[in-house]
Amino acid sequence: MSYELTGKIKLIQDEQQFNSGFRKREIVVTVEDGKYSQDILLEFLQDKIALLDSFSPGQEVTVSFNIRGREYNGRYFNNLAAWKITAAGAAAEAPNTGASAWPEAQATTTAASGSANAFNSAMSNTIDDDEPPF
């Protein structure tokens, strides 16, 4: 499960190293949620720790993360394991390089005609017959 949140970095903690070789670094991101703001703790694990090097408290960021859960001695715990962090709005400000998930002809044909036949025709060039259409 992948999720995303946008907020302001409140705290970046020091890296923690454990005897097993496991490493993590935690940050707290404040998210405005109606009347009350929420302080969300996220973990960057192992090689993802380096992603935090260019960030500091006070910066607006967007963080992508997965929810992890486990049971230990009859108690249940959740962690938010972050795997991507960007300055808020960085994706919107990035210049368009022309690269797209859709081939250009396909996107143009689909947008211009709006018909199902044009879409199916464009898709027939990119999908193998033995693969599902989704």
C-alpha cells in the first residue's frame, strides 16, 4: 500500500544504527488537517536515509510511504516506511521533458477524437494479444 502526504518538516532525528546492521532515521512532518494540525512520524530505512540529506526543518515536502504492521507479544504496531521525499510542488514545477506514460500518438489520438474506437485502435499498437487490457 502506497500513500502520500504533504506538510512541513518539524523534526529530523539522527540516524539510529542497531547491532543487526539495521539503520533508520525518523522525521516528523506537520500536516494541516482542519482545525488541528497532525504531527506524523515517518521512518526512512537503510539506503533511503540518504534521501533526507538535502532537507531541513521548516521545509514543505511531499513524502511517499508504505504502511507496515506487525504483531509482537499480542500487541500490534504500525510504521510509516517512507521511500521518497520531494520539496512540495517540485513535481508540478518540473519542466515537461516530453516523456509520458502514454505514447504521444496514442495520447493525441485519444484526446482529439474522444471515441472508443480511436482509443482501441491506438491501444492495439502497444498491447500484446496475450496480455490483459488493464
